[in-house]
Amino acid sequence: MSRTVLVWVSLAATIATGQPTQKFFERKKPSAGVPFAWPSTWADVSNTSITRPNILRFLKDLDRDNVPQMLTDIQSFRFVPLEKDRFYMVADVDASANGFFGDLQIVRCDRAACIVGNELTVAEDLETDLVDVDLDGVFEVITKESPGFRTRSTYGSPPFVYAIKSLVRGEFVDVSAKYSDYFKSHILARMEADRKAMESDIANVDRSPVVLSNQELKIELQYVQDDYHRRVLGERTAGLDNALKWARSDDEALREFGVKALEPVDSSVAAAELLRIANTGQPGGPGHASASDDARNALLRRAQKRLAPPPANGAKKH
């Protein structure tokens, strides 16, 4: 039996047996109940005397069963309605134990029962990034993620992949395409500022060993632009040529990044290239999967996404 057939048989078997669905929220119970009255109106939020140390102690208590205990600090927090008339606490926390605030904890409590979700993001500003986009009384969250190729944005520097996310039926969903007009009028300017900062870095790369090489920065900037055209503007095959070029590179790290870039491209050419890479069977380096393993997993996620029910509230499937 050919390797290609074996890959498809393996994927089909995995889908058929099913994969456990990762839920955004986890149910948790504070050891001595919620130590403050949970706000239910904007007046409650305005009148609250809750402090950052109060919130940190509370979140550490909710996280007490995790070993090792990674939650060490909180940078800021806000109470906002992420569902109609239901206020959630959104806190920018350090869950890395190294002073890096790159994790949003989203919490809602009803009496002594709480639900807790986590969303990775970088350089979050809760005053700017929690916003009621369509003025319907429900807030959305603007997140920023690393492009993922030898990137500095893991440490809070651009370029960023921006997204508008909303709480939909208990899941945190990317609704950037639904709010593409808002994205263009508000977030695109931030992307442009990031681009200018990166071009300044590129111009000064020889004077700073911390800055990535020109080529690496240009690849990240291109990935961010391709993602915007595809995910926000709905150009389903945007970035295909770049992803193919990266996936066929002689550089191992760039090949793996190419696989990541191919996964969301809605194209039979992208699927065929992922299958080709999955068939190579190349071993991974120390401590990480190979590009062929990444490609196999990408094909599996693509297949599962196609079989998933349509998203709610106008969020588009990608």
C-alpha cells in the first residue's frame, strides 16, 4: 500500500474514532467561595473596591490544583459583559513565571461556582482591546498572537496577528470576518504602525543583535498580511504562493512555518502539498515534531473543521 493511501487511511481512522473536544471553559470552585460580590450591572462595576491583589489571590485559589503553580502576577483586569447582561472578569495575567503577561483569564462566577477560560495573547491593553464593536451591549476581545516563525512577538513586540473574538455558546470564536468593517477602520491602522516599526527594525538590523534578520522579519510581515486578506477579507486562497514557497524551503524551520501557513488556505493545491509533506516521513528535531507530522495534523484539523457544524451568530468558518 502506498504511503499516500496510508496517510489518508490513518486520517480517516482518527476522524472516525473521534477526538476529545477541547472546551474553552473549565468549571472550578473557589476554596472559600467568591470573596466579593460579582457585578451584574455597570453600576456594580463602577462601585466595586476590588483591587489587583484581591483578584490575584482569587485567581491563584481557582488555579490551586494546577501543578506546578504558574500564575504569579496580574497586570490588569476589567469586568465587562461578554454575553448579554452577563459580566465576566477578563484579567491579563503572567502564567509563565517569568514576568511575561501573555495569558488572558476569563472568569464568571455564580455564587460558589465559577467557569474559567484561558486565551493566549501578547501585549494586551484591556482598555483598548475590550470593546463593544457593534454597540449591542456585548463586548468583544481583540487579541494579538505571534506569527510563529522565530518571532519576537512572543515577547510583546510586533508583528502581530490581530483577531476580534467573541464568546459564542460557551466558546471563544474568531469573528473578525463578521466585523471586517470595524477591523478595517480600527485595527488596520495598528497593523500599519506595526509594519512601520518592523521596517525601522529592518533598517537598523545590523546595529542590533536582538533584531531578527531582514529575511525573517519580511516573512513574518508577509504572513500577517496574507492572514488578514484571507481571514478578515475572505480571500480564501490568499497567501498560497508564499506558503508553498516556504514549505519547499531548504530551511527546516521555514518548512515547518510553511506547513502552518498552508493549513488555513482553502485550496486543493494547499491540501495536496500538505499530503506530499505528510508522506515524506521526515523525523523531527530534538524536542519537536517534524514538518511531516505537522502536515498530518494540519490535514486532520482541516478535515475536522469541514465536518464541524456551522458557527453561530454570523461567525464564518475558515
